[in-house]
Amino acid sequence: MSQLDPTIAYVILALVGVVAGFINTVAGGGSMLTVPALMLVGLPANVANATNRVGVLLQSGAATAAFERRGALDRRTALILAPLIVLGSFAGSQLAAVLPNAIFEPILIGTMITVALFLLLRRRSPTEADADSAAHDLKSRPVAVVGLLFAGFYGGFIQAGVGLVLLAVVAGTLNHSLGVANALKSAVVFALNIVALAVFASQGLVDWIPGFVLAIGAVAGSQLGVRLSLEGSQDTIRRIALVMAIVTCVVALLR
């Protein structure tokens, strides 16, 4: 941890976790806040990336359970999508675990800033696909297979913004509704982070106490996000969060 008083650092992480848990559940991109926040309280970039998975895992698990209770989770489709996500996540987390921090840190921050700027400046939400109302399976959408493998790899490697990639694949390519896509996204993010967290923990890269503090806030935020995500996209909130993410990333880079 940094020279910040530990109590202050943990309060900051818990509050950031609430915002990130909400954003992750509504659309995605919460890790663009939590990873640089972990770096600002003193964790190296590779440890921050690994530690962030504690909060994401518990938050996505809580969101998935909440979607399930509301009858919004398509469990059959989630089980079909999960193997591709898990395979990609294993490869991505293995790469992130072995890269030296001096190499990984500029990649991590540069990617997060690029993704945040792209999402902030784009004119259209990835969930607004020109598609018919029927959902398609993976056999009829080979591009979705590639998209899911990429999302899993990216999620295992960095995580930040993977929820938005998954929404683009699940809603935009497989043509599921926004509500169903959000529930599926939470379920497969949970699956990919089981694998990623196991890989990072085996390499000793997880700082558990900050991770669990972040997780407490993230779980609380996810419950608010479930309620709102079933009512539609929250573009204004997400854009505010993306601006916050860019500022936080820049501060972490210049710290």
C-alpha cells in the first residue's frame, strides 16, 4: 500500500468499488476505475490487475445471482458461451502473469485510456445492433466464436472494458436483447475471472485485503446496477464514469 493512511485507502477503494460494480453491471468498464485506483494506493500495475479480479469475481457472481432471481438469466446460453470465454481467459491471464511489470504497466494504462476514449467518443452503443429480434446460436454466427475467444483473452489479460466487448458480441452479434445480454455478460465475466484469479493467485500476484475491500463496494454497486440494467442502458452515467476513468488512468501514469 502507499503512504496513505490505510483506513483512508480502504475507504477510497470501497467507494470506487460501489461505482465500478454499478457500471460493470449496467454495461461495463468499471475496471477502468478500479485498476488505477489500486495503483494509486500503492500496488504495482501487475498486482493491481490481478487484485482487481477479487472484486470483479464477487461482483459478477452477485449480479448473476440477482439476474437469476429475477428470471433474466438464460442459463443454457451461458453454459454454451462459457467454455470459449474460459479458454481465452486462461491464455490471457497466463500472458499477463509472466510479463514484467515494467512492460505490463504502460500496456495496461495505455489500453485503458484508449478503450475509455473510444467508448466515450463513439456515436453508438455496441448493444444497438441492426438485427432481427431472434437470437442466433454460435453455429450460425462464427464471428461470435472469434469475438468470445477475444473477449476471454482480453478479459484474462486486462479485464478493463471486457463487459462492453461482451455486450457487443452477445447483443450485437447473437442478437439477444439488452436485458438478456447483461445477464449473460455477468455470468461469463464470473466464469472468466474464476480462471484468471486462479492463475494470478498461483503466481502470488493477488493482494487479498485491498481486493476484498474493493469487492465489498463492488457487490453493493452491482445490486443497484441489476435493477437499472433491466430498464435499459444508462449512457449518461457510463460516459461520466469513462471521463473519471481517463482522469484516474492519467493520474496513475504520472504518479
